Amino acid sequence: ARVEYMKKVKDALRITDTQIQRCYESFKLDSIDAEDETVYKKYRLEVKRRLNKVFREDLSMYIHDVDGRKKRLAELYLELENKYRLIMAKLKEPKRDIFREVELENSSFSGDSSSGSSSSNMSVSLLSSKRAEQILQK
């Protein structure tokens, strides 16, 4: 059932298995109670198992150093968890209508844009795309 569900999601959204897995892990981290040590540990080990498979070559240098391998795996996990937390925090931010902000900014800048010529519309459009890039970088 899980494989069928993943195939449906993959086909519908046209994303890779890795992207599906990362979305799943992000949302699962956000939904679990990190204070519940058993639930958090189960999640952490699940992600570490996947990381161990993905970074098998990188971790192979620790073949005789079990503690070193575990330490590196813990570092990889913490980096990933921090990324997941940032992603989830961004998703929870209020949605901004960037194009509406630029449109309002341009209308106050250029006055009545409906009476302008095509060259002024082009400059407003260029200004809009530059301003949208600036807003997106914030």
C-alpha cells in the first residue's frame, strides 16, 4: 500500500523518490513530539538508516572506527534536521503575494500605469521583475 501511494504521489507531482522521502521526513519531524524520547529516537534512527545508505561510501572510511562513524552520522543527521526545521518554519510563515506587492509599489512609482505607453509598461515590467528578485532574496 505504501509503495502504491508513493507511486501515485510521484506521478501526480512529478517528483523523485528522494524528494518524496525528504518531504515525508520533514513533515514527520514537524508532527512528532520531540519531548517524547522514544518517538523522537525512533524517528532519528529511521532517518539515520537512510543517511547511512546514502552516505555509505563517505562513511566507509570509518570501517574500523565505529565511534567515528556514529559521530559523523550524527553530524549528518543534525544538519538535515536543521534544514528540515528551517523548511517547515518557512512553510508556516504567512504567505506573501510578492507580485501584488511589486504591482502596488510600481503603481505608486509610475502613477497611472494604464495610460502609459508600451515602453513605460516595459520599464515597469522590468522594474517589477527586478523588485520581485529583491523581495525573494529577503
